[in-house]
Amino acid sequence: MADSAAAPEPAGGASAGRVSGAVGEPGAATLLQTLRHLDSGPRGLTEAQAAERQARVGPNTLPGRRESSWPTALLRSLRDPFTAVLLCLGLVSAAVASWGTACVILLLVAVSCALRASGEHRADRSMAGLRGLVATTATVLRRDGEDLPPDVRELPVDELVPGDVIRLGPGDLVPADVRLLRAQGLTVHQAPLTGESAPVAKDAGDAAVTAGGGGFDRPQLCFQGSSVASGSATAVVVATGARTRFAAAHSGDEERREASAFDRSVHGISWILIRFMLLTPPLVLMAGAALRDRGPETLPFAVAVAVGLTPEMLPVIVTLCLARGASLLARQHGVIVKRLPALHDLGAVDVLCLDKTGTLTQDRPVLHRALGPDGRDDPEVLRWAAVNAWWTLQLADLPAPDALDDAVLDAVGEDDVMACDGVAALPFDPLRRLATAVVRTPGRLGVHTLVVKGAAEAVLERCVLSDEERAELLVLAARHADEGLRVLAVATAGRTARTREYTPADERGLEFRGFVTFKDALAPTAAAALRVLAQRGVSVRVLTGDHPGTAVRACRDLGVDVPQGGVLTGERVDGLTDAELAGAAARTVVFARCAPEHKARVATALRASGHTVGHLGDGVNDLPALRAADVGIAPRDAVDVARESADLVLAEKDLTAIDHGIAAGRYAGGNIATYLRVTLSSNLGNVIAMLAAGLLLPYLPMLPAQVLAQNLCFDTAQLAFAHDRPHPSVLRRPTVLRPRQLLRFITGFGVLNAIADLATFGVLAFALSGFEGLADASAFHSGWFTENLLTQALVMVLLRAGRRRVARGGPGPIGWAAGTLAAAGLLLPVSPLGSLLGLSPLPLLYYLLLAAVLALYAVGLVAVRAREERGLKERELEEREPGGRGLKERELEEREPGGRGLKERGPEEREPGGRSL
């Protein structure tokens, strides 16, 4: 009853244009044409026909998946650019006998490869679990010979072939795509395919097929993966195995998952490093050979420079940051992170796709209003509706009330219901689309009152009304349905009391009483969570199998703005190309009547537009979208295969938990980004200074052992980034590592660092009595070693994510690490270990002059950082302004071959209204 009254539009019109290929033309034809095409009949196939067809089309099973072996997965993981860079550096370090560096780097490579290989095996387990959702046996009509009568047999589902006739009953899983031959009160749960929460009525009639509307909206078709809610049916199989809609919708699970936001960022940064490292060692070697006649002896130094330029601690820092965030999420909020990089991707999410039912709304309706024929509130209508609901439940021996009946009974008192005595009941029938209770009312002896409640069209056609009155009432019901309300009509009729049974023929000559409207009960935490997500720069896309008006109503009740034209149905999605869908998805809030492939296409289109996409789903129908998104999220009570495919598992289907996950991801992402900015800018400045020093000095500007000791000190201090808590400002926007922005950042700060290094050379010359004093290699090495560690300590403090004042409890992990690093720079040259590294004490004048250089360097850092922050705010405002050329648009320009951006597209690529896609 709920489904038929929910909306004037048929259920599941989302699958336009694709069904004929999956189901085959037989399902789209009339019953007679279908049977002729399949060469079958109501008596089913013979055993010989079935054997011949199975040999031709194969078994009725989901396509298999070839699982990758561990060695293959490990070798495939070496294709990652950064892993390949580390491996090459480890091998080169071993070749020049730098065994400590080689062992550390090769260990990091092994850990990274093992983590990547383990992720591939989850996809294999997911596909295996998907096969378990399909029925195992089916009731089939088969004949031993052409002239023999059919036998009813229970056969394994994999033996079904097109043309087989099967029987379906309550609770049965539909074993293949079928066309109904006969049906009695049949309703089917299509949630695994469409996401619709209510069962859909089916019948065997030859319903008219509208252009582009074939699919789940056809009542004569049932699909593999759905289940029978009520009634019974006989059907003929039209598609099996890989040709079913269920297999077609989830065939994407067999494909390799696209690179996530984290993978894309790491790849971009890796290629930046590769270019630097391919350029730097040859420059060092050529400069040493050409200017100082030092060829072979410069090779270890060149390798040390390359190692120094590489953030070799990146895998360790990333793992620690993400693992700590994942641990806190699991302990405090019950969120399980199954793939660590997914936590970073969650912090980068700027579009969250989710279903309506169970996320924005609870899986139950609540009463909205009770309206009389004039459209005004009328409590008497609600009383009659409650009488119908109560006595239908009691007298029809139903196991539980319908969801709409439950909402009615919750809204009235017990006295209103018990004032009448029940006599008989005609339960809800999908064909009649109404239910009737017969009661005795107080003060009316010898009279029975029929109370009828059901779909507006079904009730009104049984009422005594003029054509004009009936049309006006239908318009009123349609208007409420378009507003996202479910509508039931209520009517009554008096009959002379009798003992013979009441039948549907008595449901005539009714007096129309009014309408009862319902809306979805909102999830209690949804509104607050959506406001917080909007403040964090995360927009929401609602992907649902329900009626568009129902979804729009829920969004507006929760405060989510749905602009004019912000709704697309699955049928319209089928009519768009991928490029057109990418443009439409940017301004669409609600995608209704969505099949699984529609959800996946929307997620893919949003990613193609430069967004980082998260998808929350809990059913089999969400599997393609969970894999198409950057981050797949599922609640703990989701179906096994959805939970297995997800990257994050929530304790409950609650948007608040996702907000906690986004916060943890942005904190972790902010620390990772700060580590990269600090490390790469410092390393780049040091390399520039090393190249300059190599041209000026008659000796190596720093010994390989000193370079590696300096890196060891700096790398150890940087472990503090995994325990830092950045400023809350990092929560205001997605933490995306954009390689081009990072390159601009490290170039600017790297040059500033190099200037500080060159100024230190001048300070050393002055403190050591002129440039002749620079002939003392040990003194130069000591001065530069100390300055490097001090400048890196300054950079750690001043370039951290979202600077903030020191907390009252102390300097925090970054402050302590930077202080320890500065102490190492000051104390190592005067310690016994310093002499082993070739370092020596320096005069007091050097330290005084160095303090002045560092003060100027700190002022420069603060000034450049302030300019970067102003530029970032301007870019954010530009991105938010309507019509402004934002970051997303520039990213698309950079991605298009030849730099041909959105602004340069011709009129043929624009929408009719002139708005560029």
C-alpha cells in the first residue's frame, strides 16, 4: 500500500536505455512474443532442450574473478613512482657502500609493497561474497519428453537456462531475470538493484513500454538479486549468468579500482622528486669534475645529495599519521579504517554521496496532515484512517502493521480506535491498491460501516463524485505527492448489517472523507551533521531509488538547499554523455530513481570534474559506487559484500561519525602536507646551497657522513608530525596535496632557505678572518651543519599546518622536536661524536652573527607564509563566488591535453542555455 500511494510515477524508472541489453528483447516484448522468442511455453522446457541451451549459454552464475597471487601483487606495487625512486636510491646507496642508508630505504620499500598488495586481496573476497547473495535453488517446471506433462523440480540455480518456467513464492530470491506469466498479489523487494525501501507491485499484464523507460518500472519483469515480499507467481527466464541486470550492474567490481586522491597526489609529488633527482646528481658530478677535477670522489657525495633531497621518511610519517588517526577513530567513535590511505582521502573529500533512507531519514514514515475534501485539516479523517488500520491488522491476521498504518496508529489515541467494533476486513491487495475494514459504530444499530483506505486513484474511482470533483481531488493528491509526501485517501460507506461475507464488490458507492499525508521521519542527527559538513566545505549529493519529490522533501526539511533544476532522475542520467553528466553533477543535489550503474556513473563524473568523492552505502546496489568513489563508506550492519568493499566501516549509519572521520583525515592530511612542505623546501634549499658551495670551495661542501647524520637528525625530529594536532583552521577545507601548488611552495621557501645558507657562508668567512679562513674544511662543515639544523628547526615551527600560539601545557610535540634538533645542531660539533664526523668547535662571533641571520630568516619565513595564506584565501573566495574561475576549473584546464580549458570550449559543447559544461 505504501508504494502505490507514494507517488504517481512508477517505481524505478531509472534504468532507461540499458535494460534491453541486459535483459534481452524478450523481456521488452509482449508475453506471446517473449515465449516465441525463447521457444518456450507455460509447460516449460524438456530436459534435452535445457541441456542444449546450457551448453550454448553456460551456467547461471556470476562471472568469476581471477585472483592475483601475492608475488604478482608485490611486483605490481613496485610500479608506484615513489617506491621505484626509493628502491633505486637504496640500490645506489648499497653500490657506494652506504649500507645503513641502503638498509633503511629497502626496508621502507618492503613495507610499502606489502601494504599495497594486501589491498588487492580485499577485492577478490568482495566478489566471492557477491556470489553468495544469489539464490542457490529454484522451483522449475521441466519435462522428460515433448509429450509428457511437466514436473515441478527443485534444481540448482546454475542449471537454469533462458526459457525455463519457474515458480516464485514469499521469501524466494529471484534466481534470474524473468518475465511474469501469472502473478497473484506479487510484490518484490528491488532494493539490491534500485535502493527503493518499499516493495514494488508486479503483475503479468503487457504494460505499455514508453521510450527510454524500460527496466525496473516494468511490472511484468523481475530481476535477479530481488526477492519476493508477498504473493506468488509463475515466470519464464529471459536472461541468465552474465547477461542479467544484477551481473551487469556489478561487473565493475571485477575491474581494477582507479587511483584515489591520495594515490594521485603521491604520484604527482613523486614525479616532481624524480625530476629533481635526475637533475641534481649529474650537476654535482659535472661541477666537481669540470671545476675541481673531482670525479670519482664526488660520486658518494652526489648520492648523498640525492638521498638528502628525497623525503625518505615519507612512508613512515604517512603511516604513523594515518595509523594514529585511525586508532583514535576506532577507540572514540567506533569507525574502522580498513585502508589507511582512505583516511587521507576522507580528509580530502569535498563531495559526499549518500542514500536517503537510513541516512537522512529513518526507514519509517510519520504522519504529516489529515485533510478534508476542501484541503483543510480535519481530525475526523485521521480517526477513520486509524479505525481502518487497527481492524485490518486485527481481523486480517496480519503479522505486523504496514509502515503507513503504524504511523497512523502512533498519531491517535486508543479511545478513537476502540470506539468501533470490528466485523470483517479485506486486506490490502496490490491490484486493488486499498484495504477495507467493516465496523459497527456506536449509535447506528443494524448498520455496518465500510472504512476504505488506499491509493488516491483507487479510492476516488469508487466514490460517488462528479467527474469535475474527482479531477480536482486527483490534482490535490498529485500536488502533495510532488511535494514529496505519501498520500492515502479515506472513504466510508454504510451498509445494512448482514452475516454473509464482504467482498471487493462491496467497495462501491463510497463517501469520500479526505486524505492522510505522510513524510519520512528524519534521522535525529542528520540536520546538525549536514550543517557541520557544509562548514567543512563538503557538499552532499543524494542518490536514491525513491521518488524525486520524496528525496527533495527530505533535503529541504533538513536544511539542504535544492536549487531549481537540482534534480535528475536515472532515466535522464542515461541520456547524458559522461562529459555532460560531469557538468550536470556539479549543480545537481538529488539523483532519484537511481540504479546501481547510475550511482557509479555519478561518482565517476564527480571525480572527473576534479572532486574527491566519498560514498556512503549499505546494500548490494551500492557496490559499484563504493568502488567508483575515492572513499567507500559502509555501516557495520551493511550487507557483507558492501562492508567488505568499503574503506571505512561505521558503528552506525550516522553522518556524525563521517564528520569525525573527516576531521581525523584532515588532521592527518594537514600533518602530512606540513611534513612535505618543511622537508622538501629545506632539502631544496640545501641542494641549491650545496651546488653553489661546490663551485666556490676547493673541497666537498659537506662530507657524505655529515649529510647522512644531518638527515638522520632531521628525520628523527620529523616523527613529531605524527603526534601534532594542527590548528582547527585545517578543518575548514579539504586537505588535498596538489603537486603544482606544492612545487610553487617548496620553490619559494627553498630559495629563501638557500639565501640563508649563502648568508651563512658570508658569516663564516667573516668569523674565520676572511675568505682565507674558508680553507679550513672542518670549520666550514661545522658552521654549515649547525646552521642547517637550526634553520630546519625554525621551519618546523613556522611552517606547520595552521600556526597557533603555544598551548599553556607546553610547546607540544613540534616544539619539543624543534628544540631537540636545535640543541643537536649546537652541541654535536663540540662533542666527541662531532670529531668522528669531522666537525670542530667554532668561535663565539660566528654564533652571534648566525643569530642575526636566523632572525632575518624567521622574518622572511613569516612574511612569505603570510603572503601564501592570503593567496590561498583569495583562491578559496574565487572558487566559492558564483561564476568565478575557481580551483576546480583550473584543475580541469591543467588536465586537458594542450591546456584547452573550459572557457575555450566551443558552443557545441555548451548547454542550450549557454552555460558551459
